[in-house]
Amino acid sequence: MAASISKEEVAHVADLAKLNFSDQELEHYTGQLQEIVGICEKLAAVDTTGVAPTYSVTPNVNHLRADEPVDWQQQQALLDQAPESAAGLIKVPAILKQED
């Protein structure tokens, strides 16, 4: 049995995400979300006993390097040109305000 998602629940989540939808859009998205939940329930019902987890479907591997400055003198030259710096970083004004 598929879980039921109400139009009011969709409207509540949209409000939390600061999204405004018309009644027609809410109806549309409610239907889409119900279909998605139904598909997830079908997938959850599949017996995967003995199936190894798949972490990636491609053989690609990320080769990461340590994030360390290579040339300290270049970094220092950059910091010397910044209006304000602290602890080896450029200080910038805050761009976010605390809101409810």
C-alpha cells in the first residue's frame, strides 16, 4: 500500500523551503510525490539478499592530493595585498544575517 501524501503536507514542505505554489501546482507536485513514494516502496520490497552493494557504477577513481599551499611566498604576497587577513586567511565581511 502506497503512503499517502496530502496537499497540505506538500504545502508545508514548500513553505519550509520558502517556495510559493499555486493550488494547481500543489496538486501536480502532490501527485508526483505520491508516484515517487510508490516507486520507492516497490524498490524496498525487492529481495536483495546476497547482492553485494554497488558503490559506483563506473570504474572511475578520484585521485586527490593533500590541500597544502605549494608556494608560501605566493600566498604571503596575496595576503599582503588583502585589506585584512588573519591566521593565513583573507578576512571578508559577513554576507549572511541571522534570521529566524
